[in-house]
Amino acid sequence: MPRDLAILACTECKRRNYTTTRNKRTMTERVEKVKYCPFDRKRTVHKEVK
């Protein structure tokens, strides 16, 4: 199956807030998105964790 589940964690508070899917064949690097962090109450960068 080419789609993989990616868990996104906030870079500031280190909490795992979001999940998303990614295509392993086209996106070989880790996912990085700007999302809203409810604990910091602002938009921060969220990176994929294992």
C-alpha cells in the first residue's frame, strides 16, 4: 500500500496533535506543515514523528 499514516508533532511544545496520510513513493522526506497548536494557541510548524 503506497499511503502511510504520518503523526505530526508540534516543534515548540513537542505534543502530537495531528495525523495525516502521505504517499511514500512521491514524498520520501518527512512531512512538515504549519498547523494550529491548541496548547500554544498559535500556528506553529508541525513535523512528522515516528
